[in-house]
Amino acid sequence: MARTDTSAPPRVRPARARPGIPVALLLPAALGLVFLTLPLVGLLARTPWADLPRRLAEPGVLTALRLSLQTATLATLLCLLLGVPLAWLLARVEFPGRRLVRALVTVPLVLPPVVGGVALLLVFGRRGLLGGWLDATFGITLPFTTAGVVLAEAFVAMPFLVIAVEGALRGADQRYEEAAATLGAGRWTTFTHVTVPLVAPGLAAGAVLCWARALGEFGATITFAGNYPGRTQTMPLAVYLALETDLEAAVVLSLILLTVSVAILAALRDRWITSP
């Protein structure tokens, strides 16, 4: 005799209705998109494409580009050296005044870059708090030098690295570090072999954003390091100088910076947005 299946049929969940897009939000969003992209379109429209190869081969452009790449890379290395331990301290160590320290770390994000350059000048200038001692003791002069460019770029770019790495550290599973400590690994070994690989994506994203910010730095650089071709004139400073005499040259230099920025954002995709 055939067995009759009396089990109830599976329930079919009704499809969730997606809410429509409210016009009150769609219109401002479209206007915001146009507001952000229209200047870029204007830059591309005014680019002298026929004359572009000759413009890019000019010695001043290549010198400024090479100096920008070098100083931005050195500034990023300095930020990694100082910023990663600082991010670890903020993420893993409870100490009095941690909120104040975090606020001080993020001050360069909202501080006008020119003010940052003035502050650097008052500290590292020849009559500054540390600059006079450095000059008298070691003969080191930082303002209006290539080293001054690196220092100015690192000052404005380090918060990007610290914030990204601190967020990655807070989101990392600490059980792996505890397991390494249980197995006898020291603190430094645990940090280099467990913690750093765990936060490697956040660290990479922070380093790239830091490098991009250093590459585009203008205000602190021109205030603290000046605008000397071949020594302190980076790409943003070259754009500013060319804008007074040669608009097409300024457009070409701006196009280079725009290309680098777009390439960086395309490489990162949405990692820096979705990172913890």
C-alpha cells in the first residue's frame, strides 16, 4: 500500500518589495554628482590633447613629477614608521587621555594646511622650538629643503594612515594574537607575524591614501618648504606657478595629478570605505 505524504508543503516567502527611490533624494543626489564631476569634465575638455606629449616631456614637468613621487614615498615611509605604532597604541592600550590623543592625531585632517605649515615653521625653523637646536647641534636645516617637503607632507598625511590602521586593528580577531602568546611568542614576534598580517589590507589602504594625500599636498609645503624648482617644487606647486603664466601647462599638470588620483581610487575600490 502506497504511503501518503502528509507533510505540509514548504512555505514560500513572499518577495520583499523594494522601496522606490524618493524624488526628494534623487534630485539632490544627481545635483551633487554633477557638482563633483563637472569640474573634472571641464579639466578634460580644456586639456590640449594634441600638444600633450610635448607638454609632458618638458623638463620642468618631469622634474616636478619626479620630486613629487620621491617626497610622497619618503613621507609615506615616515608615516608608516611612526603612524603604525601610534595606531596600535590607540587601538590596543587603555591609558588616560586616549581620546585627547586621538583628537590630536586627527587635527591635521581639519587644520588648514597653511596653518600646519606655519606651525611646522615655528617648531622646525631656525628660530623654532627644535629647529634652532638642530641647526646649532647637527647643522640640520629643514625649512625650504627637500627634507622639509617630506616633513610637511607627512604631517598632513599621517592621520589617514593612523585612522585606517586603528580601524583595522579594532576589527581584527585578537584570539590569534592570544594563541600566539600562549604558544610562547613574544610581543614583537606576535606583532610582526600575527598582527600585521591580520591588518594587512587596512594597512595597505591607509598607506595608499597617505601617499595620495602627500602627493597632493600644497599649503603646508609652500609655507614650510617654499617653491624652489628642482628642490621643493612639487606637482601642486608647479600647477600654482604655471596657472599665473601658462594655463595649458597648469591643465596638463592637473591632468597628471587627476590620473594618479583616479588610478589610486580604482586600485583601492571600496576597501577603505568598507574597512572596519
